[in-house]
Amino acid sequence: MEKMNTTPLHQDHIDLGAKMVEFAGFHMPISYSSIKEEHEAVRQNVGMFDVSHMGEIIIEGAEAEAFVNYIFTNDVLTLNDGQINYGMMLYESGTVVDDLLVYKMSSTKYFLVVNASNVDKDFEHILSHAKGYDVAVSNMSDAYAEIAIQGPKTEKRLSEMFDIDLSDISFFHFGYKKLNGHMFLVSRTGYTGEDGFEIYGDPDEVVGLWRRFIKEGITPCGLGCRDTLRFEANLPLYGHEISSEITPVEAGLKYFVKLKTNENFLGRSALEDQIENHLTRRVVGLELEKKAIPRAGYKVFKDGKEIGYITTGYLSISLQKPIALAMINRPHTKKGTRVEVEIRNKLIPGYIRDKKFLKERMDWKEK
């Protein structure tokens, strides 16, 4: 059996009694108490996640800006130093290599945060397209550990805990802050739909920070509620809403594809062709009328004909409703369309709806 990777916080998870699972080649906590308790801690108060399994890649050099724009669907030319873009790297076919965050440290240095399961693939993809550009590409994943601390009371708790001002870091910006006696890169980003920060630093120093948070009563949270939280906030997961078989247009992520301003990104022509002529399906919201759980992979039907499948589905903890994201064939993607989901050999009635499951909770983004 192949040995699983571990993060620098692995022993801390064991000591806290976490339920551990394999994820992206890492031995990671799925939960410490229960998924529901941890989910509600983030929605109502503050919770924290070990996300040290994520990958960090640095691109630097005289042509770093031009190169990042070539491999990225968003437009880094619009960024100031200290700002962050979300977007995707694509294959020539327009399907997704990975989704990622791009941090602009300067016009000659960019910090990319990529999914744990895709680090090696992403690094090879970037290297394979770097020829001809004056850039150096470094996989720095082992040099960083990362904690995501999320929830509506996060800024207040951190500010009081470390006697610092975090109000100067606005949404999708980053800076450097002294926490627990050490300097960390702190970004106002996350994967939960709540306010919060992602904190990057030296692995040993991140372990010390985690232990300080535990001592201060911050709720440790596992991958289980990380998925329920991101799903409710309509945030995609690689391998579900986006993949090497799915384009950003099909996934409903066209907002992060800057066709008007980024004129030369890899995969652009395939997306233009799809938008103009060949968009046959897309990811939509779906709600069931009975309390059955529409899990990933379940088939969706319309009048007895299979029209798609669930990409992610849960009995929403926050809304107490069975909701899902689903890849549905056109023309059945209109809101209000009646559908059925096959669950344990039964067809459960439901309908197509918007994907803004938590729209009333997103006001903090206006900060």
C-alpha cells in the first residue's frame, strides 16, 4: 500500500481525536466532533482548517506577468500588488487543468495556490508552457503550511488575540501580519462563503499558530464541513463542477474568464467556439421536494429521459433542504424546469433553481 502524505499538523489532528481519511494522497481529518457542529461553527462563529496540503507555485522573472496571463483565464493586468485573482488554467480544448488563486506580489513575481490533488500535474503543465518566456517556475509546496480561519467573527477574534488591525486587508487582498511572534502571509480569502483569512507560513510556525488557536478555543474543522460549506456557497470542486472533461463555460464560471481583456490565454479559442456554437450543457442549481439526498453521480431525468447528473448534493445543513449542483443538458437548464433524480431506484421530484443558495449571507463581501 502506498504511503500517504501528511501535513505538519498531522500529529495534532491525531491528538485531537480527529476522524482521519485519505484525501488527495494525504492523511487528513474529515471531522473532529461532527460535520454539522463544525459547519455551524463556521457559519455562526469561527472555525479553522488545516489546508497545508494545498500547493504553492511561484512564477517570477521579467515576463512573469505575461506568462501568468497566458496560462490563466482571468486577467492579472488588472491587479495591483497585494491583490488576488481567482480563475482557471485550461487545456487547449478549453477544459480545466485546475482552478487556483493567483497572488500578485509584484509584476515580476506571482504566487499561485493550487489544489492538493493537482500539484504535480499543474507544475508540469506550467513548465511545459514556460518555454520562450523569461520566467523561473518553482514548486514551493513543501516550504509552506496553511491554516484557513473562517466565520463571521474571525476578524474580531484575530484582532483581539494578536492586537493587530486586519481591516486593511479587504476581500481578495493580502498582506503580511505578525501573529504569535512570527510573520505570515495573510489573505482575505476562503472556501466557505464566510468572511475569513488564509494564513501561509513556515511549517513549524504554522503548527505553533494552530496550537495557539486551539488554546484560544477556535473550533478545528475537517474536510467534511469544508465540502458542505463550499457547496452551499456555490464554490466549485475540481473533479465535480470542473474537470479535464468540463469547461468553465459549462460550469457557469464565465465571470472568471476574461475574454474581453485577456486576449491570449491558453484554451481561449475553444471557449469562444463553445459560447458561439456548441454549449450543450451547464451546471445549474437543483432542489428536491422530498427529504432525500441527491448525491454526486446520481442521474437526473426529465419525462423519463436522462438529461444529466448531480455534481454535488447534500441535505443542506444551513437551509435544511435537499439541494444540489447538477450538470444538465440544454434546453432543460431553465429555472423552474421540473425534473426527477434517481435515488435508490426511485425517481424523486424536484426542479431547477438558481445556485445562490446563501445569497442573503454574502453581504460581508462588500467590505
